Amino acid sequence: MKQHGSTFKGRHFFTIPYVVWMAIFVVAPLILVVVYAFTSKSGQLTLDNFTRMGSFWAVFTRSILLALIATIICLLVGYPLACALAREGPRLQRIFLMLIMLPMWMNFLLRTYAWMTILENTGLINSILSLLGLPNISIINTQGAVVLGMIYNYLPFMVLPIYSVLVKIDSSVIEAAQDLGANSYQVFLKIILPLSLPGVLSGITMVFVPSVSTFVISRLLGGGKNMLLGDLIEMQFLGSAYNPHLGSAISLIMMIIIVVCMMVMNRFGEGEEQAVIL
Amino acid sequence: MSKELIRLVNCTMAYDNETVLNSINLCVKDKEFLTLLGPSGCGKTTTLRIIGGFQKPTSGDVLFGGVRINDVPPHKRKINTVFQKYALFTHMNVFENVAFGLRIAKRPEKEIRERVSQALALVALKGFEKRSPSSLSGGQQQRVAIARAIVNRPQVLLLDEPLGALDLKLRKEMQHELKQIQQQVGITFIYVTHDQEEALTMSDTIVVMNQGNILQIGTPTEIYNEPKNAFVADFIGESNIIRGKMIRDKLVRFSNCDFECLDTGFAPNEDVDVVVRPEDVKIVEPSLGQLKGVVTSIIFKGVHYEMLVDTEDFQWMIHSTIPAPEGREIGMLLTPDDIHIMHIDKDNMPEGAEEAEE
């Protein structure tokens, strides 16, 4: 009994570094954000920061809309890809997983800069088009370019969780469904899709959350015209509009939006298996 | 039990030059309980999967009611399967699992409700409708799998070692239940197992397989009492297999002693395998026995004692309810009925048979 108690105490001891880390770098900043959000420059309690939020309505809707579009396209592209991947032999699976992960090992900024040079008015695509004698198109600095950047950067986060759920589905379960009269369409709809739902949910979360809060992608590919929530917040802290109080309030609202989204998602996936939450 | 339902004609299955099934022919009659029995890798599961439609034979035909069904996919066959690992749908409750086939067939809701509850009653799982499969024990999950298959009223039910994952006691109970269910619903069962006792308990017909060949087809009594070769004899129950010589019809010589037997039709002086069941050897006073030996070990097995008895050239296994202590010299008596003579089958030598002939 004594020994049991001491080992328990010992284990408790090991958690202290992380608890301290959490307190300094997670809990304290959160408290600061809340404090800033509810105070004015002179340090007085106020709700002004929130009442001003209405003027940023366009930015909010644009952020959510673009993130939603990127998430849906990622799902439409990622699910079939994950399905195809899960069916291949182990060798091919490893090679393809490698190819999907490879871009993630390169610097995020670098990848996005690379897209700039591809999409620019004098960039790769337009060079090829003029070489072929076709009229140039302008892609850079459009919302399309921003969505493209989101899809490129976050697609792996959709494919990987779905893939890892799909490969775990036992082939005998699929055979059992066929045996009971289901054709391949019904097998997919009634067996594979429901069983892969936890992977889909975590994929959606892992694409939507970073998309809605990104500022690098919109800055570099959207050219400032298509300001997103991330840009707006960044401006309040580092940019011309310096106002950390307003920035904190916006961050807080964004956090609430994300938490609500995730709660809705988890309600969907209510079952034995819970979606992996970021 | 007379009409032919399924027939395999010269079915061969080969992967990359490795033959898994070697041109087998098999006939399954309507409403019979047929068991494919053999050691792992003998091709029994492959045979079942060919009947179920999950694999296509490399060559040969599968006939169902006289019609060739090689190219009919599993979901269009009037056959349902109970899988080794149950393969229940974990995202549905017990009711929905059982109802799956009926929902696919778009049966009316009322009928689905009735048939599912009938099927669950048949496997003694009434009241479990709302439970999730993962909350059930192995035996209960297996019953759900059985209910899920029979609710569709298939003409044939395929069972791939369905009791393999259960403990001994539960397995014995389920054996009887399965047999009962089969008689109640009156459909053909094709059962795969490597457990000879299971096969003997439940089957109308046993098909013994080894290395992709069918060695013998017969009723449990035929297979046990008249095994066609040493492999079958050794696989079905325990056997003493000793090399002998057929002197003439109804007379065989082994261990330097002539024995009367009932077998005929062998060439004079042909080398043969002599098979004697351990329970058929009678222990008598040394002076009264045809053979003499010394008991080297004795184990209590519950219903009987298992003794190993060394003679000059062979170690006999004897099952008897009367124990003889270790070290005692005993006599052994064999009547003609106890001796089974078999042609030597070099391809299907059971393990241990070679040692035994030393």
C-alpha cells in the first residue's frame, strides 16, 4: 500500500513540468486575451470591442465561407483518394503516403511562395498560356487563389485520418454485407461510409480550423484584397491598425465559432467512436 | 434429404503455381449438414469461399440446382455465410445487424420486425435488439451472426469455423444448438472445421480434406469406422497405425503375428497400413494376449485411461476404463472387427505415421 502510494506520488511529480508549461503558455495567455478583450486602451472595463464587431461582418463571413469551400473540396478530393489508397498493396500505400506527406516537410511559407510564382500574372501558368498563344488569366489575388492555397496546404490533414480509419475496416465485414445481398454501392453507403465517419469528422476539423484562422495564405495569395480573420487579427497586433484590445475580442469570437463548429461535428459523430479532436 | 443442391465439378484453385484445390468433385444434398474437415491449409475454407462466391475457381464449375453459378457475385446467391470472426457491423445495434439483409431486399417494415424477432428468438437472443455488438460476449456475437444469416431464409448456410473463438464448454453447447437450428429451419449447412469431434457430433456427411484433395466422403459412422486411408484414420479420432503385410484375404501379418481380419481385395503379400483404434484393444493376462507389452505411461482422461504400451516393435496407445499400472506387462487381444486394413497412401501420410512404423 505504501509502495503504491509512493509510486503514485512519483508519477504525479512527472506531470509538473507540463502543468507549469500549460499554465505559462496556455492558460495565462488565454486569460490575458479575455482581459484585453473586455478592456479599453485606458484600462477600463468595456464592451466596446465587441460592439464594433459588426463592421467586420464581411471579413467573418468571407473567412468562414472560404474555409468551408476549402474543406468541402478537400473532402471531395480526399475521400476517394483515401479509399483508393486503402485498397492498394502495402508497398504502394507506403509510397503514396510518403508523397502525400512530403510537402508537409517543407516550410509552409516556402510552399505558399512557390504557389505565388506559379499563379502570378507573369507566373508559370500564364507563361505557358502565352507560349501556347492563349490569353492570360489572372488567378493571383483572387478568392480562388486563397482557396487553392488552403486546399494544397491542408489536404493531407483530410486524407490521413480518413485513410487510417478505412484501412482498419475488416474485409470480412465488407464480405458479410455482400453476402447479405448488398451491391457495391450499398456496401459503400451502409457500411464503409458510416464506419469511416470518425475519420471524416476529424479530417473536417483538421482542415476547417486552420483554414478559418490562416493569414499567410490570404496575405500571399489573396493580395490584401481578400482579408480574412487571421489578417484582421494580425493587423491589430502587428500592423497599422494597432489595437490589441480589438484583436483579442476578434480572437475570442473566432474561438467561440470554432468550438461551436466542433461541438456540432461531434454531435454528428455521436457513437462509440469519438472523432479525434485537434 | 435426397435432392442435389450444389455440385462442384473438377474445381481447381491455384495461386502462382501453388495448387490450393486439386480438381475436387463434391455434391451437397438439400437440407443436409455437410462438414468440410481437415487440417489448416487443406483447402476447406477455399472450397467454402468458392461456394459463397468470394473466390472464383481457376478451373471447374460450381453448379447450384444444376445451373452454373461461377460468375454470379455473392450478393446474388441464395447463400449466406457465418464468418469466422463474426464480422458484425459495429455501427449498428443487434436488431439492425439482423435486419440488414431484409432492408437491402426492401422488405416491408412489419415483416422485417417479425422476421428479426423470430430469428433472434431462434438463437435465444430475445431482448438484445438494442444492444451494440461490441457489448456482447463471443458466444452472443456468434449467435447474432447466425441470426443475421438465417433471417434471409437462404437455401444454404455456410459456416467458416464459427465456433473457433469460443471456449470449450460454450463450443459444445453451440454445437448442439447449431444442429437444432439446422433441423428447425431445414436448410443446408456447409460447415468448415478442423475439429474432428465437432464434425462427428453435428454432421450428416463429413468430407475429409488434405492438401487440396478430398480423401473421403461419408457419414460420421462410416468415416470413423471405415476410414479409407491412414490419414483419415489418424485425423478422425486417435489411431494406432502399424505397417503390415496382407498374407491373403482376411489374414494380415504385423508385429510377427498373424491376425484374422475382415478385409479383402488386396494383392497377396501387399504392404498395408493396419489401423487399430485405441479403444478397440482389449487388455488381458499376458499369457492370453496375441501381443505382449509393457505399460510405459498411464494418464487419466476422465471417461477412460490412456495408456502407452511398448511391444517389441511398436508403441501402442490404448484407451480403457480399467487401468494397468506403469511397468506391468500386459497382453493385448484384437478381434477381426478391430483391425482395419488400408492401402498405403504415400501422399497423405499422417504426421507421426512414419515414426510409428520404425
